[in-house]
Amino acid sequence: MLDYDGDTHIYLQIAEILRQRVSGLASGHPVPSEADIQQEFGVARTTARRAVHVLREEGLIYTVQGEGTFVGGPDEAPRKQRKVPLYQQIATDIAEQIKKGRFLPRRSIPGESALVEQYDVARETVRRAMALLREQGWIYTVAQRGSYVSPEESWPEA
């Protein structure tokens, strides 16, 4: 339980809780994301980020951009490298859903927040996936309205 009235910053309290949790985990084991920490403790993203930063500085955890945060140092982890970056996997999944007719031409696709929740990734990962889909011609974005499936004639050749 967090002590909001005590003399210790909230992010340091969260860091201590996380330190206890990761102490029994093997190197390479995933650590909760900043979004997970934010939700679990009911704190701002900055607070969650500062707690993770403390553990990273102590060498207890490390972060791989686009993949997550893991126990241990990056050189000692048995974690397998992904062949395809996560944002590309998400873009491929959405493109498949478009091809299968789940998302129809000239109709909106789920927004960033929904996709962040659906894929359990950072907002930047979703943004990169959306940018890739736009580059490939699967979707287009209308300012202040969202992203829409491109007309079928604009889709890339299969």
C-alpha cells in the first residue's frame, strides 16, 4: 500500500515494491509496462516512468525499445530477439483484418487508445504501426476525425 502522506516519494515506494517483485524472477523475465504500473497503482505515467528508471539505474532491469522491460542486464538475459518488430506485427495484423473485411473501406478503424489496450503496447508502438499502414496505403487519416480504411483500389498489391 502506498503512503501518500509519508516522507518518501511515491515513485520510490513503487520502485521498492517492484524491486521486491523482480528479486525472485529469472533474467529476461518481463516486467510490467509503465501503463500497467500506472493502472495498478493509480499514478501518473511520469510517476511510473520514474519508478522504472530507478530500477534501470540500479541495473535490476533493462528496456528494449518496442519490446518491453525485462529483469536483469541486457547482456545476461536469455530473452529471444524478435524477428519482426512489434509495430510491424501490429500493422500486419490490422492489414489482415482489412483484407478479411473486418474493417471496411472508407470506415474508421479503432483509435490509438483502443489499439494500445487491445495489443497491450505503448502508444508510440501503435503510432508507428499506423504510420506504416498509411505508407503502405492501407489507411488514411483525417485530422480531428481518426484513421479510415483506404478504398480497395489504394491497397498495396498482394
